Amino acid sequence: MCEETTSKLKNVHKEEINARIASAKQDKLGLRKKLELFIDQLNLEGHPESVVSIASGCIAPLSVNVHDALAIGSQKMSEFEKSWHAGFHNTISKKVETISITKKHVNVLRDQCH
């Protein structure tokens, strides 16, 4: 009798149990719903004019210039090199503006926390 019960258990893999199959379906549906919220990177007609996060859908204000960071950094480096002796200890101002810099508050329920 013991041998028969163990042989029956070995014939069914744990991934073939109905609960696992239902759980996998729910996972797939959840992923599909999440992916539908993302912006399609290949569809250029659906993109806004400014910088946008494809995951959160957050659209940056027009003042955000992170896409020009390399050019801005090169310009700031050449300005710094020109003023090496006299301005070596001067501060270098930040000219690159990101989405996180423009975000001045966080929404908590219905209130804005600064």
C-alpha cells in the first residue's frame, strides 16, 4: 500500500497542480495590465514633446534638459578650464535639470508635503 501511494504522488508534478496553474494565470494577467500602462517606445506619435518616464508616465516640464547633459557638461568643462588659475576654487553651477529637481512635493493622500 505504501508503494502505491508514493508512486501516485510521483506521477504529479507540483507545477501541474490546479492552484499553481491558476496562480500563474493571475501573474500573467497582472504583468499584462502593468505593461499596458507603459508608454510604447516604438510608437513616436503617442509621445509627448518633453521628456517622459515610460514606466510612470510622468511628463517632465519643458525646463528639464537632461537629454542635453553631455553638451552642457562639455561647455561647463571648457569654461572651467579657461578659468583654471584664478577660478580654480569657484563653484560650478548646476545647469542640468532633471525631473526629480522639478518635483518640489510628494502627494500624501490628498495633501502635498513639501
